[in-house]
Amino acid sequence: MLAEWLKGSEWSILLDLVSPKFFDVLPARELQREIRALGSNYVNRSRLGAVRARVDALLEQSRLPVRLRAERALAEGEPDMERGQAVLRLYFLQLMSGPDALLDLRYQCFHAAARGLQWDPAPLYVCWDTAFLEPMRRLYAAFYEDRQEAFGAALGELGLSPAEAALRRSFGGSEQQDAVVFRTVEFRQSFHEAFRQCQRSGCVLHRNFASLGLYLACLYQHLEAIGGPHDVRAAFFAVR
């Protein structure tokens, strides 16, 4: 269903980034529900203005050099590493602070502007279910704060306990968070393994994992295009 919706659209590139096992772990009815919501949001723009306004308010409050408002582009952009940190912070800011998120973090949607980056995302957004969002926030916080027991508890809430080792690898490992190199091939492999472990154990994942998968795929595509290592831990704590 997700594959059919993406196929033939500007989002078809993401089919190469999302593990095929992803479709096996989500119940068909729940996956269909999530994809219908994403598709409705994409086609019907009536709610988009409110989501953009909330995200823009978050950007203002955080002083992150990213704006949704149009600005005149500059001939010279900022250094790529600074751009990478800004996009990482944007990823965490939406996930850790808002009830919804604009998912399109692809490289081509950002341009240098007078006050940092101008962001022109496609109208693809998600309104998170709190039953998914709260444990996901606890998962990230426990990982970057190196609280092993809390990390395991959050995994259990999300139905991801069988995939703990694979997910730790996908996070880059606690020793490497100040210099993570993003590669879409490794992203795909690590999440394929995580979903395979979940499937073997009979786990059923929340429908919002479909939207999170798209969000992460866009992030990886952007940071791989930039290249080089990125300080993910610093980005997280700048938002945290």
C-alpha cells in the first residue's frame, strides 16, 4: 500500500530507502489507515496552514536558522556542516516538541537564504498519535543520555525489544554520536534487520512507524548528499 502510493510520485525515491520487511510488520489495516491519512494530508491542504504555523512557531522559539517563510536566496550558501547540524536539529525539534511534523527533509527542499535556510517542503505531514510519540521521545532521550534501563523500557512500549541490537547500530552506537556518517544503504540494512527481528518475534508495530520511516529516509537522503560526519548528540541536546 505504501509502495503503491509512493510509486510514480516525486516520493518514489524513498522506495529504495525503506526496508521491504517494513510492510510485513505493520498490520495491513493499520498501515492502510496511516497511508490514507498521509495521502489525505497531501491532497487536502486545508489543515496544512495550521501545521506550518505550529512548526514555524517552533522554529522561532528555538532560534534555529531555518524558516518556512520565503526569503531571497543568496548566491553563496552556508558551510555544509552547519547545514547538516541545522537539519538534524530540525528533525529532533519536530519530533521532541510538536504534536505533528512536516516530513519532507530532502536536500532539494532547502536553500540558502538571508537568515540561514529557506525550507520549502512538500505538503506531506503527520499528526502523531501520543501512544507512539511519547515512548519514541523517551527512547531518543534514554539513548542520548545513556540510560540503558529506560532505553529498554521505551523499546518495550514500542514493540521493538527484539530489535534492540539492530536499532543501536542504526543509531550509530553510543561511542560515535559526535561524528556520524549517514549512508542510506546502511540505514536500509539496519532497519531491514530490525524489522526482520520484530517479524520473527511476532511483534506488531504502531502505524506511525510508516511516517517515521519516511521522515528518517528524508533525513538520511539529505545528510548523505552533504557528506562528512555530523554531531548527532550535539544536535539532540541543542533541542533537548
